[in-house]
Amino acid sequence: MINEIDRLLVQYDRGAIGRRELLAALLLLPALEQSTAAQVTPDATFRGVVLNHVTVSVSNVAASKAFYQKLFGAVVQKELPNQVDLRIGDSFITVLGGTAPPTIMHFCVGVEQFNGEAALARLQRAFPGTNPRLVTNELKQQQIILKDADGITVEISDPKYRL
């Protein structure tokens, strides 16, 4: 909800909405959040709360960086040779150059109350064929990595991973 309040305040500061629209939207936020929370599959293993990031391999990092900046207003979060992380709201796109063909390499979903060991145990019971594994990333944060039914890599993490 804090992100939604920030977004509304930015719109107000820019003059995109007036004081009455701001107040009306702020009053409706709790109902919207309650409605959104109710839209979860009842037997879900986890409750995903954010599409944290998507990692894509590209043929030209500079061209892709310029494209996403122009298309979405993305802001550089981290830049290394052959890689750039581009912030878009509460998420980011990691753009990687290299020899892999251009494709979506993986995506990461932040889930409520993430606990690495407990999440791994739940996944091993619920999805044994996905070969889930617990890893610790470069930021010393735990994540789960697994493959979906088509072999696409999925990461599960705390919602605040790199945010």
C-alpha cells in the first residue's frame, strides 16, 4: 500500500490529479488492497506479492538499456560490464549480454513471509519434480530456484529482494 500512496503523491505533486482525487483515492486504498488480497487461489503453495524481476539475455546491452529506458522510463539500478539492472517501479529488468541467444532467462516472484528452508521443504513436497534448490545470492539473501513444467527457471524470494 505504501507504494500506491507514493504513486498517488507523485501524481499529485506533478499536478496530474487534484486534492479531491488524491483524498478519494487514499480513502479507497484499504478496500482495493482487501479486494486484491482476496484474489489468491485458495490452495496456493505461496502468495506471490510482486513480480520482482525478469532477466533477459540480449545481443546488445547498450541498445536494450536505451530501449527499456525510453519505453518504460527505467532507471539504472546497477551497471556492470555486459549487465545492467533497470528499475521499473517496484520491479526491475536485468539485461545480460553474452553468447546466449536473446530470450527471457528467468523471472523472480517475491512471496509473503519468505523463509528459505521452509519454502524449500514445501516445494519438495508440493512439486518434487521441479528440483527446487535453496541458494544464497550475492547480497547474502536466500532464494529458491526451480524449473516450471516447461523447464523455465523460476526464482522465489523475499518480496524486498534488491528493492
